[in-house]
Amino acid sequence: MRNLKLLPALIAATLVIAVIAFTAFHFIFLDLFVDLWWYQSLKLEFYFWLRLLYKFFFSGIVTLAFFAIFFFHFWIASRYLGLNPREEIVNSFEKNRRFQQFADLFMYSSAKIYTPISLILAIFIAIPFYNQWESTLLYFFGSASGVTETVYGNDVSFYLMSYPTYILVQKELLTAAILVFINVGILYWVEHIFVPEQSKEFPLGAKIHLTILLGFVVGFVIWGFMLDRFTLLYNSSHEPVFYGPGFVEIRYHLPLIWLGIISFLATAITAVLFIFSEKHRVKAPFIISIIAFLGVIGLQNVQFIPNIIQKYIVNPNPVKTERFFIKHNIDSTLAAFDLKNIKTIDLKIKLDASQDIERWSTQKHFENIPVWDRELLLDSYQQLQEIRPYYKILTVDEDRYFILDHLRQVNLAAREMNISKLPPEAQNWENTHLRYTHGYGAVMSPAAQDADKPLAWHLRDLNMSSDVGFSIKNPDIYYGEENYAYAIVPNKLNVVGIARGEVDVSSPYHGEGGIPIPSFFRKALFSLYFKDEKIFFSPNITTESKVKIRRNIIERVGTLTPFLHLDKDPYLVITADRFYWIMDAYTLSDKYPVAKPAGEDFLVTHKDFNYIRNSVKVVVDALDGDVDFYISDPSDSLIQAYSNAYPGLFKNLDEMPNELREHLRYPRELQTMQMKVFAKYHQQDPALFYEQAETWQFAQVRDKPVLPYYQTMDFGNCNKKEEFVLINPMTPINRNNLSMIGVASTFDQTNCSQEYKPSITVYKFGKEVQVNGPAQVEALINQNPEISAQFSLWGQYGSSIEMGRMIILPMGNTVLYVQPVYMMSTKNKIPELARVIVSIGNEVVMDKTLWSAFKRLKDIYLKNAPDSTGTSVIKNVLDPMKN
């Protein structure tokens, strides 16, 4: 009967335990298991455990350390230092025994209170360390960069890796010291009040203990003042002129910080002397020192003194007074954004371009000039090459491949899976996760095209071979830029594979990626993980099936390495065996001393930073999902620290297969950001920098900036070898004439090899001859009677004309402009390349092909050139029939 009365309580307890166990398993261990299996499938199990170890080791060690600190001080205060019985109590055996009994009761009972308090306080202190554990790794695994900042003379690695940790540690130690001091003081007070027969005077041991704790508080406050010096390096009060500390900060605020340290230390010392001096107490030193400290703090917070210094000393002669500080800002910013080694070439422009035309017209590489904007080309790709309603082309990439006789620039895109256009009834669980699981193949077209002709292709349709040498063995795309759901392959369904003609040929998954499901246990766990019981009950899932998760490549890489910041533009690489995605990854910091922050929207997420390196190239296998990380900038101290912390995760760039390494490129987004900085900071003399007379901006056309674009071209650097470069034209600020053309390359120009050697060359134009900018060239185009008449004629037939991206190339001692013209039909949204316009100087020619337009332009210049020779040779080269 008694057991029956306990039955409800047992049932309730069992249910509570079951709910707690299920909740803990579902929200903690289930994710842990799936993550572990996912890392195992990527052969990164050691990295998984290492990250987990670091995360909980640092937070656990910090929690344990602070618990020990709190507990030790509470324990010693209650056990040894807090009792001070009167003399008659000590001399009386009976009274002393009663006093000791009460004291023992207090000491042992208080432990039950201060033990949980110590744990709570320790957890409170450790929370910031738990949230910032990864930045703490940099402190332990970082090393010197070899670069010294010029204000305080510290290695910049101190600011990138140690300074943030010192700020965190100082703040938490000061908080802990204050909490210990207050709580121990309360404990001593409680002992003094509630333990009977105590002397009126506080015990000497308690005074010493509190003094030591106060000393820790003082020490950590002084450390905070010392760290506060470095905040001057991130001063923004002088913007937009320059960034960093100026005359006022170094000559006024910095001495005040040192005075604050000295006066605060004096206040602490005189306070201790006053407290411990039982006789002849003198308040004057303490009062003087605290007044001095408060006065210094007041001076730090008043503005009229620095305003007076700025107004009457700095402003009358800003270049002289701020010269060294402006130079600090220039040097630091150029170093922080990897702009110190830019090669500048003064390009003298010749009005007579006939010699340059003759020399350049003999080069076959003119056919690599891209006349299609990838934004417009995307419309053509989607309408002509998606083919099936469940395929989707998301973006168009630029690259170069050795096709036929030389390196040729191409546009290409992956054909990924997206079933949103299927009928709603077809968008069911089985189709989504078991049947329509992957994209298929890619499309490729040459960058150079003839106008008024159908789009030419190197790779098209669903037959993954072409007459220019492409043949892909495994063209399936399971991982890409689409927002893929999880997939389970292989399975018993007829999975859509490839298509030849009108017949589908089923092809089961034959790769190695994914998490195996060899048992009912794992099926059950994945059903819980995805909250989908169909996984467990589906008869089409076998023991050979594998679950593919995190198939969006940005999510995939971001989950693996959240400390890297990913470029917005992954690009596809085609090999004979399969497809790969290459992604550029960056290390960022906002702590580079005296460097101006790049506050623009950058990368996938917005983040303020003032230091960047393209330190890693990430390769993702589109079939299996394998991820490899290659260090592309070994000079970056941040990536070296991460490499030390995670041994085996990063590989040397030499280990990348050649078929992938030859497709590495300079990131468009990186150069865009770098050129925004360099547009101002190329003026390296402080006087010029202050004047800002030579500041640049992105070239403008139709109120839009001309952003960097890729170009494959022989620039005459290495025995007629082509380089794949980023080109970025810039004009003076608020002007239209061209100032420079920036060329970013990864080509090893020293050894003339395909080794990855990123560099930027700036072709800078003098002021003797004005070089037309794209807006001025477009004005010449609009003023040309022949071109205007043709545009008007097309408009009469219901077609709209759209001007594409203008290509601007340095060509010897002149500049070549290529302007594609597209015709957009009101009925058919597929853009058509209608004409190509070529311009040099003030001459403008429009034709159907780049060759013919260039030949006409050549004839104009050779006709006007009095000493021009070699016409027959040029004609043979330019005539496509003879080539």
C-alpha cells in the first residue's frame, strides 16, 4: 500500500528526468553528434575536437581560476583573519572556549554561503572569455610580424593579437578585484558585528588583507590607464583630413594620461599610509593627491584647453604641426591595406597613336577583350541554357583557359538545382531531398564575341564535352551557391542524372561526400535533427545512403572557419574530372594602429576593419563537398597564428593542384576596396595629402562608377605571355579626364611563371596631355553622326539600346576604349550584342566586330600619321580572313 502511494511521485520524477534528458539530448548532444559526423565526413575530426577543446578549455580554466580566487579570499577571511577577540576573552579559558565554538560555527557555516557565491561570480566573470575565446587564441599562438608602428614603437602584432586580449583581461580582472574587495570587506564587517566578544579595532590581518586587495584594484586601474594610451592610435577627431593621433593627442592628452597614472598611484599610497598610521595621522598628502588626480581627470574631460591648442597652435600652421602625424597615418594605412608595394609607372601619352596601333595590332590576344557584361550575359544564359525547370544559373564568372592555341578569356556559369519553378505538387519531400538533389554541368562562352551574330559557345547544353577540348567526367553539382536543402543519396529512386537529347539517363550518386546512414539509430537521430519522420520511415533510404548537409558553399566554409571572412563572389573552375569552387577568404582586424578604417559595406556581412589580407584560398569540391584551405599570404601574422592553433587545417599554396592553382585570381572585391583607399593615400607627402589636390575617384559613366573588371592580355611583361588581371580606371575627384589605370595581377612577372604572386601596377598619366575618361568617350560616341543615326534607326523598330561596360586598356603610349552596344527587344528579353565601338584619342569607330572596328580606326590614324609604315603587315594581321 505504501508503495502505491509512492507510485505517482515516482512517475512524476521519471517524467521530469525523461524530459530533462530529452531536452539535453535534443538541444546539445544531437547537434554535437551531427556536427561530429559532418566533420568526420570532411576528414576534419581532429579540428572539430580541437575547436571544442579550446572553447571549453579557455572558459573552463578561466571559470575555475576565478572561482579559486574568490573562494580563497572568502575562505582566508572567514577562517584566519576575521577574528579579533578582546584580551580578557583570550585569557579566560571558559570565555575563550565559548567564543571559539561560536567562531567555528560561523566559519564552517559561512562556507556554505560563499562557495556558491564564488561559483556565480566566477561564471559571471568568465562569460566574456567564453564569447571571445577565439580571439584569445591569437594571443597564445601569435608571433611578431616584423613591422613596427611609429608612434609607440611596438610591433603591430601586439595590437592585432595581444591588445584586444589585454583589454578583456584588464576589464575582467579589475571587475573581479573590486568584487573580491567589496565582498571580503562585507564578510569582515559581518564577522566583526555578529561574532560576539570582538574588539572594537579591526584585526590587523584583515587590514593587511584588504590593503592587498585594494592594491590589486589600484594595479588593475593603472594597467587600464596604460592601455588607455593606445586608444589614441584610433582617434578619429581629425577626419576627414587624416586618421589617428595628432598634435593635441600626443602633446596634450598623452601627458595627461601619465599624470593620471602618477596622481592615482600617489592617492592610493597616501590612502594606505593614512589608514595604517594609528598615530600622527596626516590627511594633507592624501587630500593633495586626490585633488591632483581629480584635477587631471577633469582636464581630460574638458574641451576648451585642447580647443585653444588646436585653434591657436595647430590651425595657423597645420602642415608643420601635424606633418609627422599625417605621415604616421599614410604609412600605416598603406601597410594595413597591403598597398606599400604598388608599382607606379608614369605613362606618357602620345597624340599620334599610329605606332602603338601598329605594334598592338600584331597581337592575337585582342580577341580576349570581353564585350559582354556578365550581368547582361546572365539573362542570356538563363533563357538559353537552364533548359529544364529544375535547373538554375545564378551568376556568371570570368576566367581564362588554354583553348586551342593560347590562353583565352571566357565567361562561365554553373547549372545548379532549384525546384521552385516546378508545379507546387511536385515540390514534395521525396522530390526535394531524394530525387532533385543536384545541379548538372556548366556553360561557357568566349569573352570576345562578334556583334550581330548568335552567341558563340565553348560549352553548352547537357552534353559535357565540346569541340574545343572540354570533357567533364563527373559534371554533377551537389554543392554550390544555391540555398540547398539536405539531400540523401544514393537511394532507391531513379535520380535525375544527365540528359542527352530527349532521353533522361538515371545516374546514382557515385561520390564520397556526405554522412553515412548505416543503421536505424542514425536514421532516427537524423529524423529528430531535421524534425522529419519521413527520413526514418522512407523505404527508399538504404544503408548505402549518405546525408549531405550545409550544401551552400558560403554556409559550409563559414561554419568550418567562422574566423575567416569570405568574399562575396565564389567562382567555378572546370577540370577534366569535376567542378570545383574557389573562394577568397580574408583575415580582418580593426586594431591596426593609426590606419584609417574601411567603413564600406564589404564581404558577406558588414564589418568595420582597418587591416585586411587575402590570406586564404578555399577550394570546395562541387561533387563531394570536400573543403581545402590554402595559405596564399604567408606574411600575414593572423593566419600564421590560426595555422599554429589549428595544425593540419591549412595547407601551403604549393600543395594546391596545378589545374586549380592556374585559375587563382586577384579578388575583385578586394581591389575595389583597396583602390578606394589608395585614391586618397597615394599622396604620400604630408603636404600633398593635406591639400588633397590629387585625390582620385572611380571613373564615372552614366552616373555609375566603372568598377574593376577582368581582362586577359599580354602587357609586354613576359615574352608575349598573357596575364589575367583586374583593371580599374580612376579620374580626378569631380572631374572626367582619366588619371590612372590600376592593374592587379597574380602573375609572377619576375620569373614569368604562373606562380601566384599578387601585385598592383598603377599606370599614372601626366598632366601634359589630357586623357579622356569614359564619360568623355561616351560624349564623343553620342556626338558621332554615323553612330547617332544608327541608334535612332534601331529605336524606330521598337528596340532599346543599352551601352555596356566600357573597357579601358593601356596600349603602349595611348589608351584604348572598347564600348559594346546591346539591343534589347521589347518582345524578347534576351540581349543581343549589336555593335562594338572602339575609340583612341578623339576618334570613334563602330562596327560589327572588334577586328573590323579596330582596322578602320587604324586606317584613320595611319592616314593622319606622316611617317607611318608597315601598313601591309598590319593589314594582314587585322584581316580575319587572312588569319
